[in-house]
Amino acid sequence: MTWTSSMSSGYSSLEEEESEEFFFTARTSFFRRPPGKTRADPQDVQKEREPHAYLSKEEVKEKIQSYNSSVTDKLKMTLNANGIYTGFIKVQMELCRPITVQSSQSQGRCPHSNNETAFYLPEGCVNTLHISSTNTVREVIEALLKKFFVADNPAKFALYKRCHKEDQVYTCKLSDREHPLYLRLVAGPKTEMLSFVLREHETGEVMWEAFTIPELQNFLRILDKEENEQLQILKKRYAAYRDKLEEALGGVWKPG
């Protein structure tokens, strides 16, 4: 298993344990969305409500054959003798708030140790997961967080599907019982028709009670650092204004 160093894409499996970590420190407050992370979808649907007519075994076989014939990135699906099929989905990480990351050295130790740090994931981060048709949305979320060494509660996150219908882009929140690989099979391999996005739950405001004490302490450290940086910027700006005003005043009162 390999990860690209630019974090533009990655590969992992629900059955694999190894991975490398690449993170960038947070540079903006978690009270607002970082630049470039706005969500400009024309329409967001809070919950997927469409009923699913699941396919028969023969229909699944035909769908997989059609799917594999259209694949251009070699990420094909495989149908097993028991009727369960495996394949790949790509998930874009659109996280607005920093995540609590646990270093690989501290894995398996006491949770919320001193080796945890708050980070923003870089913009455009996409992970490719190898999953089966039995894996649910909740299992996919947990696998993504595990691969990124995220110590946050998986309940804070939700998986969305983004699709195009009649020149409009719709983003629907999937229920925990949905099967992402089935949705991928039905939609076909083109991500323009269907893509998956990991986001925080849309609550309208930050639910501070959902965070642990170490997480809140990390947020306070981020705020203190940002406050000091902004203070230094303001001091430099007003010092420059003062110098220009004094220079202008000196020119006005200069004897002619």
C-alpha cells in the first residue's frame, strides 16, 4: 500500500493496517472555514431518502461486468462465489475544523495521550478505500479515520454522496446503514456521476460537549497562537501608519 506525498490521493483497505501520515498544522481558527474549504454545492439534502431496489445476484454480475468494462483507472470490482463483491471507492475529505491526530508511535497506548495534536487536513485530500459490498457507511468512516490516525469520535463525521442531476449538483447525507460500494456499482465508475465526501456533521454550531478535554486544550493553544500572530500583524500595520503620519506632519511644518 502506498500514499502519494502530495496528499492528492491515497490508497488503503479495510483489511490493511499499514500507512504513512502527512499532516499540516492548522493556520486558521476552527470557528470559521479555512480559505478554499467553502461548500458551494447548489443544493444540499440532509438525508438520503430514496428507496433502494437491491439487485439480484445475476443483475449484480451483469452490473459488475458493465462497470469493469468502463473502468479507466484499473480499480475494478470482483464478484466472489458467495455473492459478495469487492471494489474501490474514492472519498474526498472536506473537513472544516481541525482533527485530533495521534502519532503512529502512540497507537495502542492510552487514548488522548500527549502525542495528540490538532491539524487541518490539506485541501483536496482524497483517499481510495478497498471495501466489500457488505461494508456500511459507518465502517467506511471508521476506516478513513483510522488510516489518518484520527482520535476524534467517528460519530462527529458523516459520509455524503454528491451526484449530478439535470445540470444541478446534489449532496445527500447517507445513513449509517447504506452500502457505499453498492451505490458506486449502480452509478458506474465515473466520479462526475457520483462521488463520496467526508464532512463533519452539520449542526449549525460547534457542539463543544462532544469534544474531550485534550481536544479543547489543543483548540485553545491554536487560538492563543493565532491571537498572538494577529496582534503582531496589527502592531506592525499601525506602526507603519504612525511612521507615515509623522513623515507627512514633518513635511507640512517644515520651514519654507
